[in-house]
Amino acid sequence: MSSEVDLSFFKLYYTYSIVTTRKRNPMPRPASRASSRPNILDAAAELIAQHGVHDLTLEGVAYRAGVTKGGLIYHFKTKDDLLAAVVERVLIQVEERYRSRAERHGNTLAARLSSLVEETFDFPEDEKRLQANLLAAASSYPHLLGPVQAMFARIYGQFSEAGANTGLALVLAAALDGIVFLELQNLHHFAPDEREAMRQAILTISRQLS
């Protein structure tokens, strides 16, 4: 009788320990495969922005996204695959913003430059950290550069067809990218009044282009 009581006690204690442990460290709630891909990309982007690329793990992304590791691997077999998808989504968002702004302003040469000005000076802070950490990892993950280079080729290609204004349009576009890269690489951060002065100067010049 004594041993049965002791055994029951240990069973009860073991069950209680499992329940309390699960409450403290809940397992990620499984998501459907169809809906989990955007959640996974969101989670990966958040972790990259916070901690960088090198510390990113599939297990950490799966936990943040609320999926199992198997559910993540269904969409992304490797860390490289996941990083490539994050970069692809960032580039799509950048180009969509660029096109939308340019079309809103009439899609002229001046409008396209104005769109780049907005992208440069109204850069969301969370996206700035994400892009900075992706850029810092490019030397270790060179396959990430190809899509980025293709995007720049498309954007600069529009300005290279500006006729007599080609040179000036390319200089302005390159200057805007230079401002972004200085800050992304943490080489120099312009004061708010300096940023506004540069913004207005570039807008003034771009309005003179047809």
C-alpha cells in the first residue's frame, strides 16, 4: 500500500511538472501551410532587424512565427533559401513604393526622382535596420546580391534614357543612394536639418528636369 501511494504521488508530481512547464514555455501554435509563409517571412525579418543575419536560426524563426521547424522547412529548406526570400520581399516592397509614388506624381522624370527622394528621406526605421543587417551579411551570403543588383539596374536604367538630362538624373539618383548607404553602413548620420536641406535641394533640381 505504501509503495502504491508513493507511486501515485510521483505520477501526480510528474503530471503537474509537465503542465506548468508547458504554461511557461508554450509550444508554437501550428499554422496552416498556406498561411504560414508570410508569418515566417515576417518573423525572419524581425529577427534579422533585431539581431542580424549570422545569429539567425531556422529554429528561432519557427518559434517566432508560431510554426514547427518542419512547417518552416516545407517552405524554406535552408537558411539560404529563407534569406533569399526575405531579400526578394524587401525588394518587391521597395519597387512597389517607388512605382506607386512615381505614378502618383505623373511618372515623369521629375516624378521618378521625387519618388527616390521620398524613399531616401522617409525610410521606415525598422526597414532601415533590416536592410542594414542584410547588407552587412552580403559578404558571407553573396547570392543575396544578384537580385539587389538587378533592381538597381532597372531603376538606373530608367534614368539612363533621359536624353540630355541623363547625366544629371543619374548623379541625383546616385547621390540619394549614397545618403542611404552612408546611414545603412553606420558611416555617417545626417542631422535632421541637414537631411531636410538635402531633400529640398534635390527636389528643386529634379523639378527642372523634363
